[in-house]
Amino acid sequence: MNNNYDPYVEFTDLPDTTTPIDATNLNDLQSLMRQDIADNQSIPYGGTTGQVLKKTSDTDYAVAWENETVQVVDSLDGNSTTMAPSQNVVKTEISNLKYNLVTNGDAVKTGRLVDGKEEYVKRYKANIESISSSGNTRAGATINLGFTLSSTTIVSFEGYIVSNTDNIFSLDTNNFNGGDYGKNYIYLSSTRNTIVINCNSSNYNGYAVVNIYFTYKT
């Protein structure tokens, strides 16, 4: 008999003619009914708010109300050896959200989806040099993208120039006009798969930094 149950059956208003033998039979019946109720009871009575029903052994119907326990993870560092598999999955996913963006390195995931596709970012740095074109001398740089524009969708790109005197100037991405050497601008060349940077002075002798965010089409 499962001790988690305490069913109770009470017989009252017994006739006055009840004999000791009859009472004994009724007690046996009462015991059998208690056992039957216990064996067929699916959920034990009792318990308090917030408790959960747990198995107490491998025996059938061996269940009891108990407080729910939650394992708290103090840290998600690489030295943890006691984390449950599900917690290791969480740890891995959190680690995947971190990215090490290395200048002139590989493109890395930003952890963001754009139109259902994973977004990547790539960071470039190049020295500003004097460039002669069509009889004009300007300062600028040309950087190889490292991927083809036809295979990607550009989400956004941005950049700035640091002069040889450590002044910082933004690069315009909206008002490009080919041959306008009086502006700081940047554009992406789809024919050469390059970043083209132009400076409004031939004396910068500094460097440019560009970040490009994109998704792969396939």
C-alpha cells in the first residue's frame, strides 16, 4: 500500500442488530476499499501552491508532491564541467553571439538576421595615398572587398578617415559624384569588387577605416 495516500471510508448508522461478526466483515470491507482507492488514485491529494508531482521510486503509483528545484548557473565560462546538456546549449548559443571583428580579417556574423538571413560584417583599413587619374591628383585608396557584390546583399556600409595629424573625417556614402575630388566619399565598385575612397585633399597621408554589413544571397 502506498503511504502517500490516506483514503478514509466511514460507516455510520449501523443497525442495532449488528453483531461482532458483522462488524468484523465490515472492517475487512473497509480495508479493501481503502486499498482499492489507493491503488486507483492517479493524483494524490495534498500539496501546496508551486509544488510539482514527482516520482519517489520506480514502483507504480509512487509519487509525491515536492518543491521544484532549479539549478542556478553562476557563470558560463569555458571551465564549467558540471553544466547540464541543455545549459551547454545555451552557453554555446551565447558564445556564438560574440564575434571578434579583426581589421582586414575575415567577415564574422553579427548575430542579427536581416530578411531571414544571417548578417555579416567585415572591417577594412587602408593607407591614404596620392592617386593620379586623368591628369588630376587626389588622395584616396582602393581596397579589395574579398567577396563579390553579386553574391551578397549590402545592408549598410560606413567609414571614416584619420589624417596624419589625427583629425577624423567622415566618409559620405550618399552623395557620390564620380570625379568630384572636393569631397570625402566612399563607394563600392561592382565591376571591380572594390571599395573606392576619395579624400578632398591630396595631403592626408593618413588611413581610412570601413565597415561593411551584408548578407549572402544563398
